[in-house]
Amino acid sequence: MKIMVIGANGQLGGDLVQILSEEYPEHAVIPLTHADLEVTDADQVQQVLQQSHPQVVINTAAYHKVDEVEGNPQRAFAVNAIAPLTLARQCGEMDIALLFLSTDYVFGGEQNRTTPYAEKDCPAPLNVYGISKLAGEKAIQATWHKHWIVRTSGLYGLRGASGKGGNFVELMLRLAAEGKDIRVVNDQRLSPTFTQELARGLINLIEKAPYGLYHLTCSGDCSWYEFAVKIFELAKLQPHLRRIQSHRPPTILFRLGKPSHSKSRHCSAKRMASCSSRLPESTGETNQPNLWRKTKMILVTGGAGYVGSVLVPELLALGKQVRVVDTLWFENPLPDHPCLEVIRGDVRYAEADWLEGVEAIIHLAGLSNDPTADFAPQLNAECNVMATQKLAELAAQKAKREAKPFRFIFASSCSVYYTATPEAELNMHGKSEETPVSPTANYSKTKRLAEIELMRIAEQTAEFCPIILRKGTLFGLSPRMRFDLVINVFTLNAWKNGKLTVYGSGEAWRPLLHIRDAVDAYIYMLSAPLEKVRGEIFNVLHKNYRILELAFWVTEVLEQNRGVSIQVKRDRSVQSGERSYYVLGNKIQRELGFSAERGAAQAVLEIWDALEAGAFGNDPASDPRFYNIRWFKQELLQLSESK
């Protein structure tokens, strides 16, 4: 195997190169120092990878002077977040596996924690370094599935950490030699990790382990003070060493925002089970300076649903307090978290207590999709219009009472642009937010009526700040998975039947949006300038596809990446017009600088791999849990039979 090591003259990179060369002759190593490759130069990254074409890239390069990083966040994000994104994109284009070294600094939000962090725990970084490394993780996870992300802790090695003036062992020995009064914190724990052992563990990982997120450290844990005591004991030195608590004024040994208990699972290599979404790619840019500031609570209605179960862990990872209100019809897929409160409730009967301590609402709850709305039109109106109106009125009352702005971010739909269209008129002009809408389907009508109610309340209450996101048809993996969405069901049918059937002409247009881009948009709106978003409607989508084009695209992705041949068949028995709407998404990019960049290919592969792994059972196509209308009908039938 040809393995490229970026950062080859660093503490860990140097050990990797040496051990690969001396102990693993079956592998060819390509060592690259900073002089060989500037990881922030996208063109150079592309050139170097194309010239060498390794099978694996190990990226040990990082900007990790933790205290210095606080004053230079732009450089931190360039090296720790944007550069990994560039590598992931290039590796994805060339089918190269990528290993990214991350850090225990992505944790730390639980100040009283006494147990080790596992891969399934939601990150909550406390400083710029941790945030930038987490952003790098998320960028890779969202971009290229052939990756290993390895979080480690307390590195020390024979080469030393020249990039940050020496590792902890070197620093202790130098201070002792200088006769300095040494003060070391005793309430911050870690797992000191010898870089040679970590290097061997990383090589073992890329040889044997599935792609994913891992915690990898040497065994055992101690406080920084205990680590220092052992160093001086082994060196037979007796300097003046004092233990301190981290609430004291910072010293050169107090690492800003260090987790109080950062010990990882020791070499257990357990897979991450949640929190796999990414941060917005604008992370660290000046137009979002307050994204990670301490905030009050965010209320997410429908937080256990398809979008909510991806959004809520992301909010928690950003350090938010989150309250979820959900009927839990599909059970509760959310992780346990000290900053998460889950209320089993129905938004049709909204209570003022739900808003206690809340500064913003992301309103996802409602009856979703046309078949469900057509099956239960009264319930559709109650959930999507009347419940939205009641919750918004409670929010407006709170905003007026407290005399401060209150954001109400509403999940609307691009389907409001749909009207019944003869096949001959499917090549319609693009719809923008300024286009007059008169939807004819039950679901779309209720979404539009809810928008109108929100605008009416905003006119009456200046402090009430509605933000309306008309999202395209969603796709992608979620803890509360759905297979009644076009890309998701195409992938399922390809996996189950080896063919895709397109009904009607297949010429209908549909705007599409990756679920994680939808999540990013909601988070973006929490900090976007109010003067630009209050009372505004934004279309959110990645691209418009014709349905037939989309079917062939799914088959091509699977054939090229999974080696399977899928047939596409057309059933023209449906000739009564098609749901078609071509939507423009320029406004949100123009006004706010936000763009939905994830395409369908990666989602198709992720869903396929999850199906192959049995993540949805043996026959998800027959399981009503993954289809809103099937589940709804089944529940009503069971309810009627129980009476």
C-alpha cells in the first residue's frame, strides 16, 4: 500500500514515517513536510496527490498552539478545517482513503464530568482550537466516506513537538533545568499517549478497521499534575512543583479551555454512533462571529423526526441548550445529553411553559408530505396551520413581554410553488421567493397558510421575528430514516430490486436538498443578522433535477462506486399531470452568503452502505416506520381495533 504522510517532520508524522519504513516494508511511504506541501493551498494539494496517487493519506498537519490559536482563528480554520475539507474533496475525486488526526479538545462542555468520553458522545469544544478541529472532522464526514477520524490525547514523543515549542515532557524538563517555579493543573485529566505507540495503532487501523470515527490513546489516565510528577520521578529531578486548580489565573501551563476530563476510550476503537453531521463551511468566517457564543435554550418542535434527529445533535455539539417537543410517534432516536430536554407533546396543544428560557424556535413539527395530508386533511390543517399559529402567538407574546427579538424559524416547503401542470408545460420558468404562489395540494396549501399567519403576527408584534425556509425535497441518512423521499427510495429500490421505476413521463422537475444542508441552514439562521432575515422567505436547495435524470444519476453513481448494474424502467400509465416545480435558490446566497453544496452522490452511497450493513432491518421496503403514510394508516387501524 502506498501511504502519504503529511506533516512528516512533526512529532507523530516523523514516527509514522520511521515505523512504516522500518517495520512495514510491504508499504511504500511518501513523507511530505511543510516545505513539500502547504495544506492550505488547494492547487498544490491537487497537484501533489495527482503526481503521487497514494492509496492512503494520513494528515498529521495541524495548527495546534492552543493558546496562540485563540488570537488567530482565521489561520486555525484554514489549517484545521478548510485544509482537511480540501484533502477530502481531492481524495474523493481520486478514490483515496483519508486519515485525519483530531483531538480531545473537541470535548469539554461538561465541566463536572468524571467518566471518559466515548465516540458516541456529542462534542462541545470550549476554544477556537477545538472548534476548528471539530469543523475539520465534520467537513470530512460530509465530503468523503472513505475516512478514519482519530481523536487522541496528550501526545509526547522522542522528536518533540517543534510546532508548538515542545511537548509537555520537554516543557517540564526545560522548566526544571531553568529552576522555574512550576505550577500544573490538577483538575484536568488526560491519557498521555506515546507517539510511537499511536503510530503503530494508526497503521493497524488503516490495515484492518472499517472507516469511521475512533478514539485512540495509550491506556491509563492521570491529571496534568500527576503526569508532571511521574516525569520528574523518572528523570530523578526534584523541582519546585505545585498543583493548582484551573479556575486560577492562567499560567503558561494552563491550556485555554482544556476539557476537565478528556480521557478517551483506551485503544478501544469503538465506532461513533451519532453526531456525524458537519458544521457550516462558513465556520470561522467573520460573518458568523457569534455562532458558538453561550446562548439560552433553543426550542425544536418535531426534534425527533427526520430532520430534527440530525439537527438536535448538531445544536448540542455547538454548545446549545435544546428543548425538544415531539409526539415521539416514531420513538426517540435522540442521544442522552445533559443539555437536552425532551417533552412528549403535541404542538396542536402548545403550552407557554415550553418557551420558558427559550430565545428561538425552530419549528419542524407538522404533518409531512402529500399522501399523508390527503389522507387526513383536517389533521393536516390542525398540525400545519393552527398549531403554527398558536405557537407563534405564544412566542410573540413572550417577545413583547420581554421587549427583545425572538426568532421563529419555520420549516416550509418549495412545494408551495407546485400547481397542477399538464405534461406539455413541464419546462416552466424558475420560481423565486417573489413569484406569486397559489398551491393546490393540501400539504402545500397548509404550508402557505402558515407562512401567511406568521407574517400577520410579525406585523402586529415588532419583536417577533419569523424566518421562513422553503426547502427542496430532502434526501440523506437520518437516525429517523424515511424512504418516502425520492433519492432515498430510489436507492432503496435499486438495492432491493436491482431496478428503478419512473412513473409518468419523468420530465417533472424537483428541487433537492441534502438533509445536512437543511440542518446547516437552520443553524445559520440562528445567528444571521436580524435586519436581513426578519420576515423573509428563503428558498433552500442544492439543484433542480428531472425525475428521470435523477434515476439515471443514481444508477450511475452506484455502478461507478459499488460495481452494481441497475435498470431504469418507465411506467407511463400515469398521464394526469405531474408534480413539477423548478425553484431558484439565489436569494439566500446573495443576501446571506449561504449555499447548499452537498450533492446526491455521497448520500446515495451512504444509504446504500447502510442498507448493506442491515441498518434498517432485512426488509425496510415493507417496514411502515420508514414511510409516513403507511405508518399513519397502521397506527389509526391499530387504534380503531383497540376500541
